[in-house]
Amino acid sequence: MSDILYSPWRLQYILSEKEDGCIFCTKPSKKEDKKHLILYRSVHSFVIMNMFPYNNGHLLVVPIQHVSRLNDLDPEEISDLFQTVQLCEKILEKTYSPDGMNIGLNLGRAAGAGIEEHLHVHIVPRWNGDVNFMSSLGGTRVVPESFERAFDNLKKQFADHNKEL
């Protein structure tokens, strides 16, 4: 048996019609946060739900500046980006109580970046046993919470955070 990891649920993303331009530039500029699943905006970055999540609560933290490498951000932008990642970790822990999290960047197509022209940080909550028979054998990813409910729950947490400031 070979060591190949299959993720057939990603085919929907691969085959989906791509928007013109960079989605990480166009979606936030439209100021329709709920429609585009934007949960939070800081000075230099924003948080958006992943439309093709690996798990409940899969978030992306994106710098507002259109860059493909960390080296293209100034120290203030880097600080803001990772303070926002830290905030997401806190909110996801409070909202979903995951057993762990994957937090990372894929810089360049060879590293697995689906949108390589605009840097973004993935934050994926993980639970013991969350890769189950449905995704392993059935080719179906089970994400038990609707986007609408997840958006509302997470948006409330970000709003509560803003009230604390």
C-alpha cells in the first residue's frame, strides 16, 4: 500500500469558477462582510472563513496589502498579522474547544498555496479522531456546522473582543 493522502472533497474548490482578480483584495473592498464571510478587520489584516474548510472553524488571516511573501510586509504589518492570528487562536479555543490547531502558511505553489499571489495564514482547529471514515473512505468531508451559524458564532466572539478593548 502506498503512502498517498487523498482529499477528494477539495475537487469542488479546484473545479469552482475562479473570480477575476485577487479574492483577498476584491472581497474586503466590497464592504459586504457577512456575504463574504469576513469576521474581523484590524488595521493591517482581516479574518475570513475558508469557503472550502478542512474542519469547522477553518479561518484565514490575510494582510490587507497584496503581497506573496512575509518579507514584503513591514514590521508593523507583520505584528498586526500575527496578533490577529493570536486572537483567532483565542476565539477558536473559546468557541470550539479544539484538542489542537494547525497554524501555517503555504508560500508559493510548490508549497501548496492555492492562492499564491496573496499571502494568508491558515488556522485549522483539530480534534482527536477528526479524520474519520467519511473523509478517508467515502470521499466526503463532514463539517457539522453551517457557514451561517459558524459566521454568527465567530462574529459575536470578535465583536465581544472589540468591546473589551
